[in-house]
Amino acid sequence: MFKKVQFIGTAICTTPANLNSIEETSDDGYYAGLPDDNKDLIARLNLVKQSVRAAILSEKTDSSKETLKIFVLPEFFMRGVLGAYYSAFPYLAETILVEQFQKVLKELRESGIEFDEDYLFVLGTILSTKSKIDYNSEPDASLYLTGDYLLDVYYRLHPEEKVREDMLEGCKGSSMGRLLKLLDGKHITGTADMVWNSSGSASDDAYVDILKKTLDYCDAHASLEVGNRCIILNGADILSAETGSLSGSVYEPVIVQKKYKSKEDFILNYSNSNQVTSLPKYLQTTTKYYDIDTSGGENKKSPADGLAIFEYNGLKIGIDICLDHSRQRLVNHLYKHPEDYVDLQIVTSCGMSVRANAVIAKDGGIVFNCDGEYELKDVSAGVDGNCCHTSLQRVRESISVKDNRITADAVLEAAYPLLDKIPCTVPEDAELYRFKDYQIHIYEPLNLE
């Protein structure tokens, strides 16, 4: 049994490159990475190896075997230049990730880095799919340029923003009519005139209304299914070169699947997304997440079932992936299983802060957030609130629920300050993320109550 827990977060921006967020709903940019999926995945794991080594060698990291060290990466840490790793075999990229990460652990141990079951690695999320893109067939043929049409309107409304002629080419005239016809039952007479001819808040309101309704329509009709999943392994998960199986561990890799797709999870544009490869991309308008059945609660039945609560060496741990947190996925579990609080709640995200009405950690429990939304700035790193990469808080009073409603939000103590902040850099020859600089955030060990 562990007596303490210490959180270590990787503060790195995992949003698309050349990003321009559109009305806080979707993004215009491209996916950074290497053109070859396998090389891309290995390059990202090399960063993990660099980061894990730096964290373990830090004098601020507790070496006691009685302290559980939890190393957390943000959402979208592994997605590739198409927006998701593609294979005809389900979750092949995840299998490769697990095997390669186990090799990383083996290499680190052989180099003299000591760790065992006292380390838990929450590997952000990996996006993978067996849905091959075919923009010549319906419904994708009708949806894949929708994002470009939406951006056409946006940049006409906001001429002060960057206007890209390559994007606007082919998106004029009848294309707008095609976009508006996709609206789900919306009467557009007058609204279109307002969008094109007015200025100020009225036109923005009309645009946002069209944007959201169109993306809702796309979410309901998209056919490309993607898995956005978090893989959790512990330091004893070493792949044996002799047997090809896990050695020294009774645990299988734990997998949590994201349930709710945010309207910012993929890029909106198609025409301007060819900086790395000209292959078709997985877009906001053409993708949806695999279904997951949470009707029976979130306690795992098997390690890979996608549910969000698992036990590790006597500790109950809940994982939230970004929008799942604000949509209160774990609170919905509590409605079904009152008093089934967790000891530790981890939010891996790209644009999400800890919400007191979504925390189901017990009295004295701990909640940790590792977020990939923001540019690395010292003024916002490691603090509670919006625009922070990492945040660690203890729960003073747990959330209260009754009759499928919240009667009192969780009461959280002030965020803990950083104990150590290790600067790191992505190799110059690898455009894997939006920015080159990132940090390893190490927090003080906390007693488990």
C-alpha cells in the first residue's frame, strides 16, 4: 500500500499547428507530426522517454517505494498528421504504442533508471481508427468541405483575421447554399443576409448559431469512427525480449475511452491542412467517437473496456478526458452508485480546467489536471484556473448527489505550487507539436488520506 502520491505532468501544447480558434467552437489549422505514422509514434515516445528520465532523475522526485509517482501526459499527445492513426486492424496503433512504451521502460531500466510499480504512466490520449477516408462517398462527400465553407463565412465577417486565398478559392457562390442546406431543420431566410451584410455582435451571433447547428448536424451524420483513448501502464510493465510478454507485473494496460466529442477535437478546415502531407485528414465535420456503454456505471469490468474507474494497489482512480469532465461523466457514475467516490481523479485534457461540479474524489482525495491547450507561459503554468497546463488540488469536501442531481459541489483547496519545473525541447528536426518548448512539472508528494 502506498502512503503518498506525487504527480508529475508534462506541460506541452497538443493543439493543431498554425491554430486559429473559431468562435471558441472549432479550430482552423493543421496536424503537426511526421508523414509516416510508425515513425511519428516512435518520435513522440522518444519525447516521453526524455521526459520520464528527466523526472526520475530530478532530486524533487520522491524515490521512496511507498510513494506512488503518477506521470501524466495531456490529451492528443499522440494523434499523427491525419488527425488519427489509421490501420485496417482495430487499435493497431494502440498495440504498437504499448509495445514501444514497454521497450522505453526497459531501456530506461537498463540505463540505470530505477522504477517499478511505484510509477504509473497516464499516456495522455492516442487517436486511432480503422475507418478509411473516402470523400467520394456519402455522407462524407457532403460533409468534408463544410468546414471550409464555415471558415469562408468567418473570414468574410472578420477581415482583420488572416484571409487565405487558397482557402477561399472554390468556396464562393453556390458553395454557401450547399453549406446552409446542411442545417438541421433551420429556417435560414434573413439569417444568411444578416451574416453577409451586417457587422458587430448581430452577425457574430448569427454566425455562431450557424456554426454550432452545422457541427451538430455533422456530428449526427459523420461516418468516420475514431477512438480517443487514454492508456495507463505501470513501471513494472516491461516487455520481456525472451517471451514477448509482460514480465514482473500482474497488471494489464488500462484503457479509458473518451465518450463526448468536443467541437474543437479536430481541425475544421480541409483546404489548408496539407502542410505535412496531402493525404485526406480526419476533420471535425466527418468524424465521431466510437460508442461506449456507461449505463452500468464506470467501474471497469476488464482493463481494456474503456470505462473510466479502476483500482491500482488499493487506490481507486478515475480518469476524465477533457469534455467528459465538464459533461460530468464521473458524476453520472455517482448517480448510479452513490458514495462510490474515488481516491484520485485525473483529468487529461486539451482545453479543460478542473470543475468543482465534476469532481468525485472523496473527502481528502486529490484531483490533478494536465492540459495541452495553451502556449507555454510562466505566468500561467502550474496554477489553478483557466489557461494552466497543470493543476493539483485536494478535496476538502466531496461532492454530494441525491436523486440524480448535485446537492453540493465539491469544495477544493487552493492549488499546490510547483516543486520543480524542468525545461525541455522537442528536437529541431521533428515538428511534432505546435511549439518546441515544453516543461516537466513536478509537485510535492501528498499524504494519502
